[in-house]
Amino acid sequence: MIELTQEFGFDAAHYLGQGVPENARLHGHSFYVEVTLKGEPDPAKGWLRDLGEVKRVLDGIRDTLDHRLLNEVEGLGNPTLENLAHFIFERARERLPEVARVKIRRPSYGQACVYEGG
């Protein structure tokens, strides 16, 4: 079994509001995402998935989130770390069925969230 991870980053603004005054204001973060694929490599090709294809898929997701107001991203819901990880997982898995895990980090806050699909 092989695990293959591709990383990308994005910067975005959001607000949460959920009764926490410091989160109710519009503010921004730098996010760092690791998307991990898991499976057996193709014996003929020697790879699990072409990394160029993985990058293209993730670049599309990045473009959906980068320099956006996350509250306006369709299908995301309340832009928490948990919802972001799930959102990225689902979008990536639509085109890359080997996606097994998404980890999203906000290093400036020392925070991270991992979403693993079943």
C-alpha cells in the first residue's frame, strides 16, 4: 500500500459569528493543505496516480478558495477548519478516487484538522 501526498496553500478571509465575538469580524488566514492518496501502484506505470494530474485537480480547488471570502464559496457552509477539510476532500475525491485524507493547517495559530474518508 502506497500513500502519496500533494500540498498546496491558499489565503482567504472568513467570519464565523457563532457567538464568538473575535470570530464574528471579517479576518483572514494562510491555509496549508495536504491531500493524501492511498492505494496500490499500477504495476505497468509504477505509480499510484500521475502527479501532474493530482496537481491540476488540486489547483482547481485552490482557485475556488484562494483570495476569496470563504463564506461565499458555494457548498462550503460555515467556513470552519472542519468544513474546509471535508469540502476539499469531497472535491478532490470526485476526480481522484484514491484520496484518503485531507489535512488543513493554520500554522500561525498552531491549528490543524484532518478529515479521513471511509
